[in-house]
Amino acid sequence: MKPVMQLFAAAAATAVFSASVIAAPVANEAPDALVKRISADVIDSVKADKDIQAGNRAKIMDLVNSKILPYVDAQKMTQQAAGRHWRSATPEQQQKLTQEFRTLLVYTYAGALSTIKNETVEFKPMRSSPSDTDVEVRSQVNVSRGEPITLNYRLSKGDQGWKIYDVNVLGAWLVQTYTSTFNSEISKNGVDGLIKRLAERNAQLASKPLAAPAK
Amino acid sequence: MKHTVTLSRLRACAAAAAVLALSGCATTGNQQDPLEGYNRAVFSFNDAVDRTVLKPTATAYKNVVPGFAQTGVNNFFGNLSDAWSSINNFLQGKVEDGGTDFGRFALNSTFGIFGLLDIASEAGMPKHNEDFGQTLGKWGVPSGPFLMLPLLGPSTVRDTAALPADFAGDIWKYKDPTHVRNIGAGVRIIDKRATLLDASNLLEEAALDRYEFLRDGYLQRRQSQVYDGDVPRQANDDAGADAAGDANSQVVPQPVSVEKK
């Protein structure tokens, strides 16, 4: 448990560091091209790696940290989920909250990644003009059984190029789905209460094996 | 005299208690969920049934039944729902989608051997899942408060009102004899739950409060279905979120409904 956390902390630190350094060369990449590239890259990596399909946590975390996190604006996600409470939080609280929320999203995403099998992703045409700084990239995941899964992304353009700040799965935006819980938890126990709750959940998820892949 | 006063007081108390029980202690005060106390109680009940009966059965079904058989079951009931989906598309004025769904039903019921094979999808005819709740939504009926139904799960007042029509539009309901109908209905539920196993495992990890997560996710999803995925940004922000407030107003609204070619 402890080595895993250390590894994770190291990986997270690397990701944060590399995010601030590497992102520059692709700053001019169009938002839909960016999402397409990340998505293809991640799916190929999962399909090529038996360990990941088997639920190897370290490898999955590594994948999320190196290929996805550099393109995610975790602070913006957290800020939006916290809503009006964000401004009443101290900078340290904001930072801690962002860190815990990002970790939870990484765990969740890692769980989803290990279930990838024969899915293909299909992107829909963009509806934005080149001058936009806030766009939605729409795609769907075609699964072998059942109707396709909607998977849309919201991106905004900053100094380091485009970054994802919200994801829509099956018609529901992730940030908005967390808004109620963030709001009620902060109202009841303050920002520190929410940080504590997120940290507890993360510790719980860290000690639990990833969902075993379906046969 | 005194006696009657006590009685009427008692009655008032009982009425107040009933109202309280129904509305619960809605401390968070989500505007779309005035019945949160009641809904949470039903959620706990549903969850207990799921954990003890439904989820274990569905997990066994997924692991034991061969993949092709599961696909067949899924296709068979999916095909029956295409017929009702087709009617709802026509009711919503979506003639092309309605035609496609009817075509799917006709093709899969015949060449797809009673719907066991979904050859229409392979022929490039996409499936649309439309129900009467979505039709009402399209007609402008607001969703009303969130409602957690016993065994049936998350819903809204509008979608619950639409349920009798959806039940009546379900072809399997008219299947004779009764025991075949009941067994079929059971298999259908287990198969449905099996397809949701990955999603529900994910929900357990991602949610701090599963009830709230499910509620807010469901309300957004239903609205997205009513708009067929093209929810106007403002309308989407109104759904489920009472505290999105100023955070969302920082986002530059975009004309998502304008098609640029």
C-alpha cells in the first residue's frame, strides 16, 4: 500500500512537472485533433498491453498520468464543481481540493480504462470557428452490444494550448454531476470537510484492487 | 371538548409528520428534488435488493452464459423496443428516425430471426431509444421533480406519468402464455442489469454520495435524450445543478445549435 502511494505520488509529480514543460510544442494543435490523438493513443496503449487489461494498477496510473493528465485542466474542473464556494476557499485549500479531486478522477478513469475491449471511437464534426477559445468536441464509443456511448469533451484555450475541463458521459457532464455533492458537503462541513472526504475515498480506492476484468 | 382538541392536534401532528416523512429533511434543498427524503429511502431499498439479488444474478449471468446467447437476448428485447421507439419518433415529428426504427423492427424480426440478430445495425440503420417520457419532453412537458421509484429506479414525475404508455407499448406484455411472459421478463431484467455492471462499478468508485451522483447524472441524461444529445448550454446548466451558479457564468456560451459547414 505504501509503496503504491509513493509510486503514485512520484508519477503525479512527474506528470505535473512534464505538463508545465512539454505542452508547448503542441500548443497550436486544434482541439478536436488533440482529443482524437489522446484518445487513439490511450486506446492503442490499452489494447497493446495485456497487463493493463488485467488491471495492473501501476501501469494504468502511469498511462493516465503520462497521456491524459497533461491535457486536463484540473483546477478549472474543481473550481466549477465547487461553484460559489471556490472564492471563499484559501489558496492552499483550493490547491488541496484540486489535488484530491484530480486523484479521484484518475482512479475513476483508470477503472474505466481497464474495461476497454473492442470499442471504437467515432468523432462527430466540430461546430466552432477557429477564433473560439471554448469548444465542445463530440464523439461516441461504439460498443459491441447496446447503443453507442456518448463521450463529449469541453476544452478551453489557455497559455499552454487546449485543455480538457469537462467530460460528458451518456449525456451527463462530470463536473455538474459533482456540483451537488460538493455544495452540500461544503455547506455542512466546510472546504476542509470536503477535502477530507475526498482524501478518505482516495485512500480507500488506493488500497482496493482495480475491478477485475470481465471474462 | 378537551378531548376533541387533543384529537385534532394529534391529527395535525400526524399530517405534519407525514409531510415531513415525504419531504424528508431536505437540508441541501436541491430545487429539482423536493422529495429527497422519500427518494433516499427508496434508493436504500432498491440498493439492498440490487446487492442481495439482482447484481449477483446478473454477474453470474454475464460470466456463465455464452456471449452469443447474451447478445441474442439483448437483440431480441431490443428489437421489441424498436417498434415502440418508432412510434415515439413519429409522435415527436422525427419521421426519418421513426422510419429507420420501423425498418429495423421489420428487418430484424424477419431476416434477423425474430430479432435475435441485429442485422439492421450492420446494414447502417442506427438504433434510437425513444420512450413516451421523451416524447412528452419534446412536446414541452417539464420533467417535474426527481422521483426514485421502487425497483424501477430513477425517474421524474413526467417520466413516471409516461410509464403506463410505455408499458402498453411494450410488445412482450402481450405474450402468451403467462409463464413464458414472466420468465422472459425476468431474463430481460437480468440481461439489462448485466449490461450495466461496468457502469455501476464505476459509479461506486466515482461518487462521494451515490444517490446525488445518480440523481444528477440521470436528470442530465434524460434531458440530453429529450434533446437527442443537442442540449442548449443554458438549459443543460439548469438541470440538476442548484449551485453551478457563478462558476458556469464564467464560461463563454456558444451557439451549439448553429451548424457550421
